[in-house]
Amino acid sequence: MAEAQGGRSLVVDAVTHRYPSGALAVENINLDIKGGEIIALLGPSGCGKTTLLRIIAGFIAQTQGRIIIGDDIVDALPPNKRAVGIVFQNYALFPHLSISENVAYGLAARGVDKTSRQREAQRLLELVQLPTMAERLPRQLSGGQQQRVALARALAIKPSILLLDEPFAALDKNLRLDMQIEVKRLQRVSGITTLIVTHDQEEALSMADRVAVLSHGKLEQFGTPSDVYDRPQTLFVNTFVGSTNRMPGVVVSADRTAAKVRLDAGTEIIARPAGGTLSEGGRVTVCIRPEHLQFVGDETGFAGVVGMSLPLGATVVHEVTTADGSGVKVSQARIGETRALESGAAVRLAPLAPSLANAFPATL
Amino acid sequence: MGAAPAARDVTSYGMGLAAPLALFFLVFFVAPLLQLFWLSLHNDTAGLHWGLGQYLHFLTDPFSLGVLGSTLLLGAEVTAVCLVLGFPIAWLYQRVGPKLQTVIILIVLLPLLTSVVVRTFAWIVILGRQGIINATLQSLGLIDTPLKLLYTQFGVVIALAQVQMPLMTLPLITALGRIDPNLDDASCSLGAGSWRTFFRIVLPLSLPGVIAGCTLTYAAAITAFITQSLIGGGQMLFMPMYLYQQASTLQNWPFAAAISIIFLLAVLAVVSVFTTLGRMSRGYGGA
Ligand SMILES: Nc1ncnc2c1ncn2[C@@H]1O[C@H](COP(=O)(O)OP(=O)(O)OP(=O)(O)O)[C@@H](O)[C@H]1O
Ligand SMILES: [Mg+2]
């Protein structure tokens, strides 16, 4: 389509921001984003996602660090000179302007004449599949439709970077999926470098080329979805992205690629030392995802007692209490007749494969 | 269907609750107004001969029309001054921290907390021949003879604008507070400068507050008897004083009644122009 122009690169260089009230919202963030990439900024509420987005857009001047778009350092530029499109969480459509006036707003500000403006607005409304809504006011549209208008409005100025702040948070599940596909389609078509803020890890993993995980204003990890999911660098990333069991243990032996850990639950397993080497005898937390645990018939693995089984559609999740009293979850695919486990049944558990467990130095 | 008695609609209240107020309104407002109207339809002071003479007199008398005109103009000037000065204050209020907000609200409300007579005399002290302004300008050597500030249209407008300022600022603060701050940012990120954002977004969306503020200020300014007469002095005559003279000094009750009715209609006309202007712009209907 006409607008594939290849987005510009975006570099967030050692950005720190402290609000006047003293809150340190983001701390030394470095991101190197290639032109045309989709990046997800993932993190729990209050971790500084919106702050970082507003710094990139130019609404907040960061305390330290630089923002570089393409070859230009943009720190001195006000938001209206940055060519950064932003879609707000609440859409922020102008309530007194019609849909087509909303979409054409940025073009009017650039001095485009009225007929070209209307033609372009109509073209964009067709792109977001709302060609018949041009004359309506925003409040006469559903949430999902408003979302599309906000997107069309941001795309109208042909931004070099597109920022989306929790764009799908207010939509119900089915609509959210539709919109995720829609945004990804539009992004592919336009090639605009896109940053999506979200606290929904599924959204981040499914939409983004790379995911930046933030916690308390710090960048925990910046990598591909499979890096973040399978090779988390910190305990936080491991527990925040996907669900996981945390099992305490002691390192028996360790090198750079593998560690043998004696779990308090009563077995030795091989785990990947994540985020640096581990010292022998040190306490660690081993993370194993529920889908990476299996029931074993023999005397290997560790023992436990089944508490409750929850059938969750395609999988069944069992809650098992281990010998040291901690609880673990085991997720089994529901293939044909899954063995029904009664509450109180004694079982033994083991990881599916050694590389699937991650060991992190225990924090005191 | 429908054999069962209709359940009582819990969202409707009995009209009985409104009765005391309605009665009060009827006795103390509607009845005197009707009496006033009845009185104005008499050609003589004794109220014996029916006729439209009083209205004809007013509408053909250049002096009376002049008083009406200057009163309506005064209202317009005061409203304009309040709007121009009040909008930035309201705008500022929405953009400062909570401490400064308290200070601004206090400053805005201060005129309401002092007696109108005290305030007016303060203005006399400020504007008089030997008043603060003239004394300062003279001591600075900027003027030789004192400026005439008191007993001028300018003086009345300034004094009234200060007195009526809260009536403009408070609705504006409310209206501006209802505007989603993200709209500013959205406009800015779409490439609009601050002036375009102001005229295309902030101003249209604050229009309900502008209309309310203008209506209140206007109505209060043209009826402000004390300030008008004390600052305006003998030379400047406005409708309230004119009315008072006719009724109290000259005992010409039917003419005074006709003046009130005409004044009332003129004010209603101006207010409905404000409202219609607001309706016509789409910002008003926007919620
Ligand atoms: N205007 C402000 N003044 C002072 N502190 C602020 C301000 N805005 C945000 N903060 C603080 O900065 C931190 C980061 O806020 P931010 O809005 O960036 O979080 P977020 O990741 O977007 O969260 P959410 O997912 O809830 O939107 C929070 O601790 C917040 O309290
Ligand atoms: Mg946020």
C-alpha cells in the first residue's frame, strides 16, 4: 500500500526521570529500536511505562539521557515537532469534532488544504474499516470504533514513530484480539516503528518483535518474546511473564551453562543458571513453569500430595503440595481421557527436560 | 396484560416536595411581577387610566433609551473585561499544584467575602483625584494633573469587573476542569501549536462555562445598584438608579414599572442571545 515508507529507528539512551515530587519513575533505560520494529513495553502498574512513552513523545522532559529518532537527537523539540503519533489509553478523541475532522486534525495543523484533508481522512477511515462513520461524533461510536479512529488520527500525520498506551485495555476479549490483529496488520502495511505499552503479557508476546520488561522504573530485560519467556534474565521476568512455580533450593554444583540444585522439596534437578554464574552451596530460587512439570510413575522426581484439580479448557491445572510444604502447580494438556487425580492422592513430579528450569540467586 | 397495578416508579418523587418552594416563588416573585405589569399598563400616576402610554413614553424618549443603551453597554464591557481577565486565571488554576490552586481560589473568592459597600469605597480611594493611582503616577512624574478616573465609565467598568469576577471565574474553572488533559497532549502531538490547541480544542470545549460565566456576570453587572451609583456618581445614570429615581423620588410608579418590564425583557433578550450562540457552536452539546 501507499504508505510503506519504513519507520525510523528510535534510541532511548540512558534515560532517567525523576518527577518534581521526587518519585524516580524511570531509571537508566536503554533501548535500541530498529526502524519498522514493533516493541512492547511490558510491566506491572506504576513501573514507569507511561512516563517513558510521554518522554519519547516529548510531553515530559527527562531528567537525564537522550532520545534519538533516526539520526536526530530530539530532546530540544516540543511534541508538535517530533512527528511522533500517539494513541492514548482513553483514545482522547476531540468530543466536539466529527470523526473525519478528528482524523484530519493533524493535517489541518500542517496547513493541508481542505479537500486533500478530507480525501486523506476518508482514505484512512477506509484503512481502519470505518468509511461510513465520517460525519458522526466520537460519542456515537463504540469503544472499539473509537480506538480505530484514534489510530487513524495518529497515522494521518505519517509519524516516524507510533506510540500506543495500553490501547486495548478497555476492550473485551474478542474485540481485543481483533484489534491486536488489526494494529499488527496496519503496522506491517505502514512499516512505522511502533511502541505498545501494555501490562498484558500475552499481548506483548503475541504482538511484538521484541519485548522490554520494566519493573520499578528499571529495564529488566529487552529481547525477543521467546528470549523473555524461555530465557528470562531475572527472577522478576520469569515470574511476571507467564506463570511459574518458585522452588527454593541449594546449589550442589554449577558451571556457566548448568547447575545442579538440591530442591528443598526433596530432589536434585538440573537448571539453567539465569543471569550469571551461581556459587556452590548458595541458596537459589528455581523457577519451573506449570506446563514443564510432569507426573512420573517411578521413584524419580519429588513427592507431593494433590490438593485440587482445575479443568481450564484445553489444560488441567493440578495444585500439589510438596514435602517442604510449599505449593506447586502442574499443567497438563487435556488429551483424551486425562487421568483423574483425586484430592489427597500421593504423586511424584519431575521437570520435562533439564533446560526448562531456571535458577536465580535467592534474594534475602 | 396489565391487570396488576403498575409498580410505583421509584425514580419519580412526589411533586409535594417542590410545593413550598413553588408557593414561595408564586407569592414573592410571580405575584409582584404581575402586579408590576398591571401597574405599567396605566397612563397616569394614580393608576386610573389604562393604556400603553408609559411604554410609548420610554421607547420614544431619547434620554430613557440612552440610559437603557448605556446600561446594556456597561454590562457588555464588564463581561468582556471579566472574560479576558478571568479566562487566564481559570486556565492557570488547572495547571498549577494544589497549593497555588488554594491561593488562586482565595483570590478569586475574596470579592465575595467582603461587603459590597466596603469594596466600592475601596475603589473610590483607589480611583479618586487624590487616590492611590493618581498619587503614584504624579509622584513618578508621569502626569501633571490628576486623571479623571472616578465618575467615569472606565471607573465603573473596572470596579464592577473586580466585584463580578468570581461569577465568571468559577464557572470557567469548572468547565476547564472537565476537559480531559490528554486532549491538549493529543492536539500537540498531532502537530498543533499552543494557539491552535487553544482555539480549536480548549475554547470550544469550555464554551458551556463561558456562557454561564457571561450570563451571570452580565446580569449581575447591569443590576449592581450600589457600585454603579457610587463609582458612577451623579453624571452617569444607569437603569437601576433611573428606576429608583422614578419610583422613589418622583413617585411615578407606573413609569417605574414600565422601566422594570422593559429592562427585564432587554436582559432576557441578551441572555437568550448568549445561550443561542452557545447552542449553535457544537462544543456546547458535546459531553
Ligand atoms: N505526574 C506525576 N508526578 C509524580 N509522580 C508521578 C507522576 N506520574 C506518575 N508518577 C509516578 O511515577 C511512577 C510511574 O508512573 P507511570 O504512570 O509511568 O506508570 P505506568 O507504568 O504507566 O503504570 P500503569 O500501568 O498503572 O499505567 C509511579 O510510581 C507514579 O506514581
Ligand atoms: Mg500508564
